[in-house]
Amino acid sequence: MAENPSIAVCPACVSIPSELIGSAGEAKSDRSRRIELSLPTIHCAACISGVETGLNRLPEIEGARVNLTRKRVSITVKDIPGIESYLIDLLTSWGYPAKELDSAALDQEMVDKVGRDLLARVAVSGFAMMNVMLLSVAVWSGAEDATRDMMHWISAAIALPTVAFAGMPFYKNAWTALRVWRLNMDVPISLALILASGVSLAETMESGRHAYFDAALSLTFFLLLGRYLDHRTRVVARSAAVELAALEVHRAERINADGSRETVPMDALREGDLVGVAPGARVPVDGVVTEGGSELDPSMLTGETMPEPVGPGASVIAGMLNLTGPLVVRAEGLGEDTLLQQITRLVESAEASKNRYTSLAEKAAQVYAPLVHILSALAFLFWGFYSGDWRLATNIAAAVLIITCPCALGLAVPAVLTAASGRLFHNGVLLKEGIALERLAEVDTVVFDKTGTLTTGKPVLTNGPELSADVMAVAIAMAQGSAHPLSKAIQEFGAEQGLTPAVLEDIIEEPGMGTRATLNGQEVRLGRAIWCGVESHDVTETASWLRIGGDTPVALLFEDKLRPEIPETIRALQAEGTVVQLLSGDAKAPVKALADKLGIEVWVAEATPSSKVEKLEELAQEGRTVLMVGDGLNDAAALAGAHVSMSPASAVDASRTSADLILVGDDLFEVVKSLRLARIAKRRILENFIIAAVYNVIAVPIALMGFATPLIAALAMSGSSITVSLNAMRLGRKS
């Protein structure tokens, strides 16, 4: 990779280049703005210190903060033209490859107003419930007349505003459903809260012996707790489409007719414009190279790690990273017409399709909600006409609504999901969406991507030990002059073996071809076969060739190393009756070789993003429920469209956000463990539904016969809620 002379490699002695600063040594603008950059390789406190300290030494930077969890740095800097590209190059030169993100889109998506609102309502209802229960002790202890009435009025003053405020999410959802003549779970919940509060207020106004404000608050608290637990299992997920948009290039270097260059917004480009792409920058448009030669890193788009050589006439895709030489590209695809935008639309379409999945709780609600209303209405009418006491009828109807209030159902799923999420996280798997656990339990087919998923995604030198020490010394010295993945593999081999590099002169990297240098007056080349004088060969492995002077070129062979746990993972899945398939964008030969090695019968090579989605749709039409495991941007749409999906933490942002589960560690055997846990969790959910059903079979007749007051109904409801919570907690125990 050619060295950029404007980049200072030492973080302690950097400065903004003079061409970006005004003549007086000040920034051209007094305005400041925030730049959000992704730093996918940072992993420790030393990384944080190196980045923050280095950036904060620049006088034009007002602040820099690294978020290790999200692998991002937020920089507040004076609004200097071209500052984004400079900072990206600077961080890359320090060993932290950076890419620009659209901070406005990400910040908007990260705001969790709903979660904060629910948590506030849970806290208010819980605090009010405890206070009213304390006041109720006096009534239960035998307080009479004025003392009892005073306690009831104080309870009313606490409970009524609380129920009105804390129950607002249920009221809004119920009203939304009723406006279109539809019932949902929030309709009986809202009626139960309103009736419990209304009956209690009426009893208080008439100096009745019993008021049920504590019952109304208990209902509110338990229901909100279930709602908040459910929300927390979903809040981690963010829209993959937003992440894809954040990866787009927002400015480009346009080359004008007179040869001058200027940085312009993307919307200023037109088809046919010439665009300059510097080494280390991303290609901003789909187009054709007109000048220059280089190598492009396609990993963000294809998931494959081997750079692609390009020269005049070669097609390039927006989002690819230019590794070595400068390029001039003629724009042929802009905005909505780029492949990146096509993948974005695929992801959005796939997510919409997957969101039509109906959960167990939703299925239960479809039957439960109308049944509750019918029972309560029948109880009210029967007791009203039978006894002539409509106050008694109202109390019994309220008791029926409270005792059948879907607290247990509301907690049945969230309680299990919370316990399962804890177990999964302990195992190194992050569950992003609660409903994904139900889908995971239904999986009968697992489809794996190859590069970066089953393999490490990093080439490894395989024949180094077979080559002479002199040859390897030269190869290592040559590799030090390049940022090519194969050169890095040679350097790593040399470091592991403790080999000393040879002393070379005039090391120059030829974009798209390799590296050349001089050794004792002889020309040395390391790179492509044809460039090193090899016109034909029978080497089938990935190879780089080394030619020293007039000697016969030597092949250095590489392979993408298989993760050590993969054979056991595949065997375990197949032993449990799960079908395993391989779906890769790599060439046929390496895909077939890996499939044969692992005993995978069905495999697809050279798959595009759209063909991966089509393959998953075919499997779905065959009646299969698929778990997709992948890591590349070309997997994003497939991950979003699969029945359920998992992605390693090392995957590109768009793939991680498309996936339902994130593998935090490096052990893919967790796929097997996660499937087993999901199946157990589904059994727990079904058990909780059975507990709730048995409770209702016993409690509802008691309420219908008038033997249960609203208070007793609330206690029974609380008992069923605690029971399903305890049953869910069994999932959290270590096996």
C-alpha cells in the first residue's frame, strides 16, 4: 500500500495538514460538527487510550470518545472540508481501520423512548402499589367507620392518578383496536383496570367495607412488568436498513472537464461523471475504471477476503474499499441504482416478510380476549337480573375480569424470554429479538455461509515450513511492504517462526500486481503468477509467487483455515436430525472441497445476495424452517429473510443488525446449544400457558358464582403470575 505523505503515523506528533487549514493557521470554518466513525478492530482499553489520546492532541478536534461495545469513535471537530477522509486515513495509519457512519441516522435509531417510558410507569405503579398495600393493612386488621373511610380515600388519592398514568399504554392500544372494531389483549386489561378502580371508588364514596385499589395497582404493576420485559428483549435490535444507509459514502471527489478536482455531495453526481478514488477510500458509485490500477477489498459486499485486481475497463461496486493505487471511475450507477441500495431494499423486503410471523402469545390472544369479554358480560347480566342488585353484578363482573386478566399470559412469554436470554448471554450468544427464540425452536435446517463463518476469513501460509530459510527471509521482507492479506499471512508466519527478514532496497508496490524490490543487485518480485513470469501452472490453491532474480518462481500456498469446532458442530446438528447446507459467494472448487470435508451434501457456490434470498425462499416453500448463519454484507438480506438468523460479532454491521442472534464469542458450537435451549424454552412457554389455563379453569367458575371479591381475584391473579415466573426461572439454572 502506497504511503500517504500527509499522514503522521505517530499519534503523539500529528497535526492537521496545512492544505486543510486557512492561511492564519485556523480552520476555514468556526463551526463544529460531530463525525461518527466505525473502528471494527478495536478490542481493549489500550485501543481506546491510543485513539482518544491521539485525536485529542489535534487542536482542531474538540473531543473524541470511543465506545468499545459498539466499536465506534465520536469526534467533535471544526468543520474543515475533507476532514473526514483525513481522519479515516489517520486512524488507519495508526492500525485502526476506520469507516464513516451517518451519525444522524444512527442516533435517531438508538433513542429508546418507549423503554424509558415503560420503565417509569413500572416504577410509579410499583411504588404506589406498596404504599396502598400498607394502607390496606389497617383495613384488613379491622379498622371501621371513619378510620376505614380515611384509609380508602388516601388509597384512592394514590391509586387513581397512578392507574390513569401507568395504564396509559394499555388504554391507547385498546382504543386503537376498538376504533377499528377489533379486540386485542389490551381491551380486557383496560376494562379490568377501569372496573377495579371504578368499583373501588364507588365503594369508597358509599362507605363500603371493601375497596380494591391495591388490586388495581397490582394488576397495573404486573402487566407493565411483563410488557417491559418483552420490550427489553426487542430493544437491542436496530433496523438493518438504517445500518446499510450509514455505510454509504456521502461525498465523492469529482473530476471536472478541466481536470480540477472537488469534493461534492453524492446527490451532485450525474451518470457519466468521473470520480477519483484514493487508496484507503471506498468506491462511492457503481461504475467502470477508466484510469489507474489497484486492488479492491470486496469483503464488505461479498464476505470473501481475497482482494480483486482492477484496471481500466473493470467494473466496480459502491462500498468496495480501494487498497493500493488511485483510480478514476466513470459513474454508471448512482443512489437508488447502486448494488448497495439494492441490498438495502432486499433487507427491507425480507424483514417485512419475517415480521408476519405470529407468536404463541398472539395466537392465544386471538382466542382469549373475546372469551373474557363474553364471560364478564354474561356474569353481569345474570347476576343483575337474578338478584336485582346491580352493584353486586358489577362487583362480580369486575372480579371475573380481574381473575381472567391475562397477567399470567402476559408474563408467560416475557419471563421465559428473560431467563433464556440470560442463559444465552452466559453462553456467549446475544438474543436481539424475543420472538426469535420461538422461531429458533422450530428450526429443522441450518444454512451456513463459508468465509468468515465456517472459516476464519484469514488466509494462512501452508507450505512455509517446506521452503528454504533464505526464500522465506526474502518473502517476509517483501511482504512488509504491502498491506495485502496474503502479505500479512506471510508476515504472521515469519513472526511465529522467529525468522529474520532479508535486507532489501527500493521496495515498491505495483497496484493490482504485487511488490518488487532489489536484493544484491537482483530484482525480486512477489505477487501474481503472470507478473512473476509464470505463464501456466497446475496450482489449484490460493497462491502468491516469489521470483528472485532469474531463479524459477516459487509458489507460496495459502488456505482459509477452518474453525476448529466446526466438524463437531456439523456432526452434532446432523446427529439431532437437523439438515445442514452450505451457501457461499466463493468459487465452486473451495466450496465443494469444504462441503466434502464436512460431510455436507447440499451446497451452493458463487451465490449473490439475491440468489441467497431465493434459495431460502425455496427452502421455505418446501416446508423447511431455516436458521441462516452468516457474516458478510452479501448475507444481510438472507439473514433478514430467514426464519431465524445468527451472525458472529466480527461480522459487518449490517449483517449483525439483520440477524436475530449475535454470537459474541468465537465458538460456533453455540449454534447447537442455542437450538437445544430454544426448544426447552418453547416447552416452558407452553407449560406456562397450561398453568394459566388450569388457573382459569379453577378460578373463573368461582368468580362467576360470586364467591370471589375483586381483592381475592387480584390475589389469585398475582399467584398465577408468580407461578409462571417461577416456572420460567427453571430455565435459567445451569445444566
